[in-house]
Amino acid sequence: QVQVVESGGGLVQPGGSLRLSCAASGTTFNILQMAWYRQAPGKQREWVAAITNIGSTNYADSVKGRFTISRDNAKNTMYLQMNSLKPEDTAVYYCNVFSGARGYWGQGTQVTVSP
């Protein structure tokens, strides 16, 4: 079992920045990939970015060049640095940890981009 906790959300003005964190605990030795998803009101959850256990990264086109995903394997923690935020980035951001052939979700953290 893996426990997942996100943090770092908040209210920010357009053009601003936020850094999200995702901490994994429990059975973490076989984590293969960690990823960020988001869900805006009235919309389906969408994939944002992912990072593998060897550091390979991928991004959705909508955030490429603005968001940076990183990972501290020693701390089992993943980060999402979000720059140049737009109102359309407003959503609940969820962390997904893929370990032992299944995914584990956190409770989410709210990001609101508004003047």
C-alpha cells in the first residue's frame, strides 16, 4: 500500500507561479512512475505530466514550457513547478503514484488562478 498526500495549492493571479508537492509513503520501493492529473469543475480528469523512476518526463501540450515536473527519490516526493499560470489552469490537482502494478491517488489540492 502507498499513501499519497498533495500540498502547495492556493490562489494565484494570472502569470503567477505555484509549486505543488506530492509525498508518497508506505511501500515505496517499487514506485515506477509518479504523475500529476487535474480536474476542472464540470470536466473530466486530465493528465498533466509524469516522471519515471529514472527521471524521464512527459507533459501535456497545454502545460509544456510552463510546468516542470521533478522528483526527489530519496524523499519519495514529486514536485510540479507551475509558472505563467492561466485561469484555465484552475483545477483540483491530483497526484498518482504507480507502484506494484496499480495506481494510488491522493486527495487533491486546489489551484485557483484568478485576478
